[in-house]
Amino acid sequence: IQEIVEMFAPDGRYDRAGKMLNGRGEIDNFYSHERTLVGAHTIYSIAVDRLSVTVTGVFEGKSIKEGTPRRLEFADIWKFRPDSGLVGFRHTYLSEGHQKAE
């Protein structure tokens, strides 16, 4: 978790499917205490531009509390700051409803 948090600028922002996290403290809290799923990501594509990276893929895992299987597709956009190379903004789009695995 610490490595993920340190990728962000101290005032970096993360919009995770409509929930805005501001700064490393909120991002750390999300990964340490609020994230409700565990599992693995499979990457479908990665597109790199000068200061941004777009990733698409699928997450397959389960709910931490209920153990319910989950499968959802995602698109993730990372925008890096030219002065530091750290993430200034990340936006994750998730398939609707954090779908149950079928």
C-alpha cells in the first residue's frame, strides 16, 4: 500500500468511480481501511502518452466482508506531473454495480 501511496504527489487526487480522494492521507486510508475487495487484475491494454497512462482490464476476486465473488471491468487513467514524475491525478472507471461473478 505504501508504494502505491508514494506514487502520488502529496496533494495528488484519485477519483475512484465517483469517490474523490484528496492527498496521500485519504488515498492511504482508502487502501488501508475502506477497500472492500481482494483479488487480481488482468490487464487488457496499456496506452502511454507523454504524461499519462491509460489502462483497461478486468478485476476478479471477492468481497472482503461476505466473500462474494466479484468481477468488474475497469479503465484507469493516470496523469503524471512533469516536475516530479509523481501522479497528480488518477481516475478509475468501473463497470456498473461492482458485478458479481457469474
